[in-house]
Amino acid sequence: MNPLSRRRFGALGLTTLATSALQPMGWAQAPAPPRRIVVGYPAGGTLDQTARRVAEAWRKQGITTIVDNRPGGAGRLANAQLKRERADGNTLLCTHTSALSIYPHVYTKLAYDAAADFVPITPVVSATCALAVSNAVPATVKTLADYVRWVQQAPSRAMFASPAAGSMAHFLGFQLSEAAALKLQHVGYRGSSPAMNDLLGGQIPAYLGFVADFLPYLQSGKLRILAVSGDKRSRAMPGVPTFAEQGYPAITGVESYGVFAPPGTPEAVVKRLYDDVLTASKDPALVAGFEEVGMELFTLTPKAYENHIRTERDKWGPVVRASGFTSEE
């Protein structure tokens, strides 16, 4: 071998050794990026708990997942951001169905298109509302009919609260007001905690909130649950009849919390995400965690979820318009 060939061979050998040092046997791949579930509310709330339970179940499946809380505008800021994320299945949104079914009728400056800017994966859980009265209301008020008569006897009693203006609970109360001719005045709070404090303290006579809001106080004797808003009774309080059972069939509403991907997400990725949520929904810890707070597992295929959201949007539009309530936030 001539000197030139030896030099070339030596250079090739050095290159091969360097490449081998950098590339271990088997051509190791870079780790997959973690999944990120964005929640438009602070940590500790119901949506946050939903996302964290799914994330924990996914970790057990070997899928690294983080929850990214981005509070602001009752979740609207995070909702609007989803359309700007990469449609690769690594960034998801966990939000309530009302954000796509009720918000479009309420907020005049909504920064997203509820029909175009989200790819529904599946709901995860459902949450039923309930109407409760405080101990400041006479003990004789034990049923919804009792409550209606009590309010009719004195218009000053015609007041109810909800966790937020523009929420499903707000409009369920409006429906009751219309159906029973009560002219109920609505008091919208900024969250369930302050509303519950005022209910328990007797500052407000009635509150329409989620079943989960009331569970810690069921045995306290400080409030009475008169009705639930589902089309069937809540498993968490089976002794409480629905509005429909008590003569108000039009008053039904069940919130759901679901997972969404950015627009343009490929069908194969959507299917994989849906399958992953279904697997997570079988995790015993996830199921037990939801049952503890009065929520029930609720899943649909991506197409069925899309149809469900559209049906809910069509349902709540006339109710919101009849109430006359809008927001320019």
C-alpha cells in the first residue's frame, strides 16, 4: 500500500471510530417529547384535576405527560392558543364542553372559532349540576315544589347564585325562572368556593352548582339539595330527583370535560390519542378519583364528540338569547 493509500485508509479509520463513538450499537433514537395538556384554569380546580388524573394514567402507560396551567379569561385564553400549537399530538387542551357550546353565544369577542379551531378527541368525565338551599331557608322547603312556592310568596326571595355568569348553571337557573314564573335574580360568583361560603353562611338562599361542590357538606345539615340537572339521578346523591322528575322536563344539562387537539391533527394521531384516553379510563385510581368528587366517566368517539358539541351548541343558543345575557370580555 502506497503512503497516500495508507493516509486515506487511516483517515477513514479515524472517521469510522469517531462515528462509532457517537452512534452506539442499534442507532439509539432521541426520546419522544413529553405530551403537554394545557388547562386554562389554576391548579386545584376540577378541570386541572381531570387533566392530572389523565396525565398520571398516561405515565403508567409509559407516556411522559405534563400539565401546563395557563389561567385567564375563564379558560378562553388557553382555548384560543390551541390553534397556534403544532398539530403533532404532543400538545393537547383539556377544557369543558361549554367552552365550545355556550361561550360562542355569550362572548361577543371570542378569539376562537368553536367549530374550526379544535379537534375533539373524547370527553373524559361528566358533571351534573344541582340546586341547593341554605339553612336560612325554612326547613319546610324540602322539594323543588316547596322552593317554588316559597319564592312565589315573597319576591324578595327570588335570588340564586351560580359559580360564574355565563356558565351552564347560570342558564339552568334562568330556565327554572322562566318555567316556574319566578323572575329569579342571578348572582354570578367568581368560582364555586366563594359561592359555597355565602350559601353556608346564609348570605344567599339558593345556589346552582356542580354536585362536587356539595359533597363535602351532605351530612353537615347546613344545606338541602332539591334537584339535579341530569336526565338521570346522580350516582353521588341517588336520593335527589332530577328537575324532569319534578315537572320540569326542559331543565337538563350535564357538563363534560374533554381532550382536544389542534386543528389539522392527522386522523391517525387522533385515533392514537383516543385509544390512549380509553386505556387511561380503565385505570382504577382514575376511576376512584372521579367517583370521589361526584363525576362519572364519559367517553365518546372523536366523531361522536364533535356531534355532541354541535348538538349542545344548538341547544343552548336559544336559551342564552332568551336570557339576554352577553359579555364583551
